[in-house]
Amino acid sequence: MASNSPAETAEVLDLTLEGAGVVAPPGGKRVLVPGALTGELISFRRQRRRRNFDEGVLLEVLRPSAQRAVPACEYFSRCGGCSLQHLEPAAQLEMKQATLLDSLQRIGRIVPERILPPISASVWGYRRRARLAVRHVAKKGRVLVGFREREQPRVVDMLSCETMHPAVSRLLPALSALIGALSIRARLPQIEVTVADNATALVLRVLDPPAASDMALLREFALAHALRIYLQPGGPDSVAPLDPLQPEEDLCYAIPGYGLSLRFGPADFIQVHAEVNLRMIDQAIALLAPAVTDRVLDLYCGIGNFTLPLAKCAAEVTGIEGARPALERARQNAAAAGLGNTRFIEADLGGAGVEGAWTRQSFDLVLLDPPRTGAAELLPALAGVSARRIVYVSCHPGTLARDAGLLVSAHGYRLEAAGAMDMFPQTSHVESMALFVKN
């Protein structure tokens, strides 16, 4: 710790994705100062000493950047949910695009032939999915519901969130009061929230069974706020509605451009930003440019977010997914849409699934949307299907860059285009899309 260090003045040389300005005073180690922006002259104090750098606290901005923005959220300085609210949204997008291109060149040693304009949409009130921490704090006499503090296990005492959908943001005080009234308030550590087109759903992680009085309060709360409440006593497979005998229609979201409505469960994965998701689907299909005779492979297909729109444009689409519940949803969604040109295969694409029967078939086009770890172990099998085009949707620029290098250097593809997508405005997350074309 260096909390008694003297104040220093320096110009900010760079900005990290986590929202910290980088300064390098003469004769000293570089310092990361959260809240400072590139080009600003700041006063700061070193707070923690590290081996390769120090961490500082911003005292004053002596010469502000033209790209500085006033954070919309009063909790921004403490909350770990966002890191870039002090930077203008256009500059955030520019930074994420630069991060992608730098990763491709530095890690994959490759430059795209064409840079795609970044995909963006609303920068506030966009989060339709969120995982909220819950903590009963006896000293405060209340339950805290929100995101965790930056680099701390504590829960931020927040009454609203500017990035969450308003249907969820305005519920935070009421959720705090509700959980505070439960007998299991100290045994309810997490709430998963989802805003679907037809309902808002809450999944309460309960470490102990709710008492009868708790169940009554939860039912009353659900009715008063027009919510669906689910309980999760164990893993994701244990999620069940508050009243299991009460029939409910599935949660759903629309993909209007393709005349589709996808149904999903409260534990299923969907993209956080609804508007960006629709633009992402449009761009992926435009880049693949499917013909009505094409056979398409959709790897990590989930509930069919890409599979079903692609099936509207191609002869046949095969979706492969390792999570059985998501795969069943994809089948149901395809059947409900009357898409008989789809088929779905359950396979662990990070394990034995890379040697499945699909690897011995040929496909004209491939859509690949892997987890953060990327798809390095999958690439040899993927190259074997001889697709003329591959669209790779990524949630981590580093693993995309690594895999892009392999596709180009070892598997006979060229990187025709790449660009960022702002699925999580105000945060450090960088989503992206890349198009690979067979040589």
C-alpha cells in the first residue's frame, strides 16, 4: 500500500479497456489511474505498488480530454459493472475496434482485407440479461442487490442501474425490501434477471428452501410487479417456476426481419443487447451470402439465434450444440417456425464432438460462435468440411486473433473482413465478427 504517497502530476499516455489512464512519470514506474483519459493532464496519488506497475487514485483532472463524458450512473466510481462511462460512447466504440485490430495483428499476425464498420445501438438501458449479487448487511439493516464493487467482493448499495433495462433497474429498491423480508435473506446470494419480449423473469438462487411465508411474499411480489419468478436450489438444471403447476408460455424474443420468434427458458443463454443482436444477425448473413442451394453449419448454435434466420435463406442448416436444453429449444423453435430444413446435433465441441459425424460431411458455409476460450481445438475438423466462407462471432478478441492466425496460416483461409460489435456499451467487453474466405 502507498496511500501516503505524495501527489504527482503527469499527462495520460494511453487508456486501458478497464478504463484506467496510463501515466509514466520521469524516472518512475508507469501508473494505472482509473478515471483518467488519454491526453489529459492529471493530479494523482500512488495507492498500490506492484512489481511492473503501480495503481493510482485520480485527484484532479487539470486538463480534460474532449472525449470526456459525465458518467450517467451515480455508482460508476465504485461499481464493477461498467468501466468506461467517463468516455464518450463514440470513443468507446473506436477503442474497441482498435483493440480488435491490434489483437489480430499482434497475436494472429494478420490484418483483415476489409474493416467492417462497428455495430452499435443504444448505450443506456440496453441490458436485458444480468446476474445480480445479493447480500444481507446487518449493519445497514437491509439487503443489497446489485453488481459487485470493482475488484472487491462487496455488493454496491445501488437503487438503480443506467445500463440495465428500465424494467429491472426500477425494481432494485423493491427487490431489496422483498428479500429483506424473507426468512432466507442470508441464504439467497444471486438473482438472474431476464427481460423477454413477453415477460420479465427473475431466477432466485436459494441455498435453503423458502418457508411458506416466503413463498407467499414471493407470489405477492410477482403479482404486484407482473413478474415471473423461478427458484434455483442447485445447478442450472434445477431452475423451476415458483408455482410449478401453473402453466406459463415460454419466454421469447422476436427477430422481425425474418418473421421469427424464439422461445427460451430462464436459464438459457441469449444475447444481452437486443438491438445489437438483430444487427449482428443481419451482418452475419450478409457476410455469408447464402444461396438457396447452400448447406450451412452453425456451430455452438444455442437456441437457434443464427440457425433459424439462416434456414430462411439456405437449403439446409445443421446446428450443433453441447448444451442439451438449448438444443431442445432450438428444435422446438425450428418446428414452431415451420423450418423443416434444419437439423440439430448434440455434441461437445470442446471435446469428443470435434470427431463427430459432421466432420466427415461437406458444408458450403459455416457460422461459428464459440465461448471465450475460442475454437482452436475445433479448427482442424472445421477446415475439413471445406466451407467456402466462415463467419466467426467472438466474445474475446485475443482468442479470435489466435484462431484467425491458425485459419490463415494452417487451413487455407484468408481474413476478408473483421469488425467490432458493442454488445456491452460502457464496459470493457469487446465482441467482434470476422469473415474468412477459402483460398
